Amino acid sequence: MIHKIALAGCGNVGTALLEILHEKKEELAAKYNFNYKVTFVTDLMKGTVVDPEGIDLGKLLENIRADRSFARFPQSEGTFHNLLEKSKATMLAEATPTNLKTGEPGLTHIRAALSRGISATTTNKGPVAIAYDELQKLAKDCGAKFRYEGVVMSGTPLLQMLENGLAGANVIKIEGILNGTTNFILTKMDEGMTYAAALEEATNLGYAEADPSGDVEGWDAAVKVSILAKILFGKEVPVSDIHRIGITDITPDKIAEAKEAGYRVKLIAGIKTTNNNLECYVMPKEIPLDAPLASIGGATNAVTVTTDNLGDVTLIGPGAGRKETGQALLTDLVAMA
């Protein structure tokens, strides 16, 4: 079977996915029997290309590198729904920017796909945070699959580990570093930088946005906690109900004092279960230096999952990055196929 892939959103992550699909086509066919064509690519800035027979990815990537657009290809016009049908797509990779208030445009894209029996994967936190139950039901009712590995730890397969790798084990607690920007800043402060200097370096390296409040005030990590509460425990925990403290009040003196006492300060996102109730939080915590999370430096993410059968299991890996997040989409595409 040849799967026909649609891609919505061709920024850094979407382009990285196309690069992987182009470079590893033979390898993916040989290893996973995953045979595919990309038949639909749309991006708000670059344009829209549809070819049910398959888009030439080599030429498309050359066009993106040369012009930052799809200008050398015939442009397709119409609603997303109509273009999706025209493309004959059987799978959708959704990588548009996140909007945590509306989930759009990703939510509309995913609904359009699932309602037509087209399986969908997304790296977009908005639709998962806003409409998880609806999208799962829509997928089931329409005979499609819905996956979202990249919404919490990018290409590091936390959700697959929780849903499949720990099958039969009960999760008692999950705690981790789920925001690479804040971990980078705290790492630099641990090395002697001020908060302002560390934030400036994070911004220059592309880890922090021009407005870093979503990261440094703990909002990004809180959204991920809300998503994990739903996926893992089936509980609705609005972001507004999550106890949230960012890192803006952390000083080099506080970090030095913790270090002298045998601890390292990390922004920890967590969920604890007590008598079927969830305690959800994002806050700076002093972690013992001999604990796995204390050793995680830079923009790396890590999570320690406490279970009844296995005790503590720690997963470490990149929580951001264009290729790393593109890998999350690829993992889901292969799994859905």
C-alpha cells in the first residue's frame, strides 16, 4: 500500500519532516514497509501545492531553500477540506503554530482529516489541549487514528513509553523538566550567569521567543502537564488550576545556596496521584545532586515516572528542535501506517 501524506504547516518542523521523508524513503520502505507519497503541502507564508500523484520533494525542498516559498510550483486554491480531498491523502501531519486559546488552524485541519477517515498526527499542543476527547472520539467513529507524540517532549517518545512501554504498570507520580528554555537558563545561572544574561543567550540561540513569558513563567510546562493529566489519567485539569511558579524570581544566590546544600534548582513539572486525586504543578524545586533530573543540563528534557511495578523510570532526550520534532511526526506516521 502506498500512503498519501498531507502536510499542514511547512515551517521549521514541517520542512524537517519533508527532509526526512525525502532522505529516508528507501530505508523506511525496507525497515517498516512504509511506502508513501507526499501529495499536499500547505503553508500560510509559502503557498499550497497539491498533486495526487506525488510532489517531487527534492524540487520542493530546493525551492524552499532558494525562495522560502513554493513559488516554482503551480499553486492550488480552495478550502482546506476541498484540497485535502483533491490530494487523495490518507494521512495528515499537522505542524502549524500553536494557539492555546482556539487551537486553530490546527484544530480545523485535524477535524477535516479525521472526519474523512484520514489519520492525523500533530506536534501542535493547542488542539490536544482544547479538544482531546472530541478528536479521539472523531477518530474512532470515522475509522481513523489520531496521534500526538510531539506535543510534550518533541521527538523523545514519552507518550509511547507511557501508553505502551509501561502497559500494566500504574503511574503514581510523574515529574520532569518539560521546558528546554528554562532549563537552559537555569543551567547557565548554575555556571555563574545572571538571569538576564542567561535569558539573552537563550534568545540569541533561538531557545527563547522575543516574548519569553510563556516559558519563564511556566505556562508552556503547565499546558504539557494538563495534556499529560488527560492522556495518562483521563482527568480534565485546566491550565488555570495548575499550581504554577516560574523562574523569574530565581537568583544566582539561591542557586549557589542550593548547590552548597547538595541540591540543584530545576523547573519541575509534575503530577502526583493521591486517593484518585491529582496534584498538578510547575515550580522551581531543589533536586538532590545524585537524582537523575539534577544532571540534566542545557535545553534537554527529562521525565522520571514513578510506577508500582518498576519503581522509577527516567527518560531523557531533546524537548525541542526542528529535526527532533519532525521525527515525532515521522514516528506517528509509521505507527499509523
